Amino acid sequence: EGRGHPVPLKYECRMTDFEREFARIGIRLCREGLAGANSGNLSVKNGDRFLITRTGSFLDEPGEPVSVPMQGAIPKEASSESGLHREVYRNASHLAVVHAHPPYAVALSLCGAQEIIPMDSEGEMFCPRIPVVTGAPGSDEMARNVADALSRGTAVLVKGHGSITAGMSLDEAYVLTSLVEHSCKVLMFLRQWR
């Protein structure tokens, strides 16, 4: 007997469209080896706010995204990189951001170059110049440097940390992440064979 509290007949879980999109892109990133465990984060601009993955969440099972205002306090449940995403949205017209940790891109970012120039045809076409910036993860410096680079382009690498790509959709930002890693892998293979 429920004593005035209805007993649910079944547990019902409703996944939001954003949650479904975040999971779909997160699964792709993980399958391609572009992110692992709880590394990386995703966001989409939504009016005067943006939705971002939760801090510590796994990209292939991100759960419900956290709504973050463009001004004011960032909710504690939001990714520790929320400041970076906010800065990108403030300084560029992008509507989606993907931050991943693709291993070839991270390795090339540590080689001392200020930018990476892809030599493969897709890289030359879609991300012909990939700036490499500095800044500690979660820092204001990193957020400023990434936002500055993405105000002029769609892809940037943070030295020793990962890639940040941006576009008009999560799909576009994901494709750019994959292209950046492919281009960096080609460059690494070229270095081995020269």
C-alpha cells in the first residue's frame, strides 16, 4: 500500500534530443579513439545559454547535458572546460564545440610548431592551418587562446592536451576532429618514412 504515494508501474527514462545527440557524437569519438574514458567534452549553443557535458562524464554515455549561461556563475555539474566553451561562443559564430584528445594530434602538438599544416587532400581542403596554442587545462589563458584561434578558424590544438573544433553543428565539429587526427596521423607516418 502506497499510503497516499502512487507506486509507479514502471520506471520511465526520457532522453532529451540534446542528450541523444551528445551520446551519438560521443560514441563516434570513442570508437575512433579520439576520446577515452572521461576525457573531452561537447557543447552546443542554445539561445543565450549553451549545453555542455557534465564534469567527469563519459562521452559515450554523457547523460543529460548541463545548461550554462553566457554570463554569470557556471554550474558545478558542468564540465571543467565550460569557461573555454563560453569564451568560444562569445567570440565566434560557432554553434557547437567538440574537445577531444586525439593521440596523433596531441603528439604533433608537442613537437614545438606554432601550427600544423596538413599535407593530405582533406586536411588541405577543410583545415589547411591548425594553430597550436598553450594554456593549462581549464585555465583562462587556454580559453582565451582557443577562442582567439577559433574566431578565425574551425580547429585548434592545445599543446600536449587535445583538439578543439567548432562548427554550426556537433556533426560538423566531430568531422573536423576526425579530419585533424587523420591529417596528424598522415604527417606522423611521413616523418617515419622520410
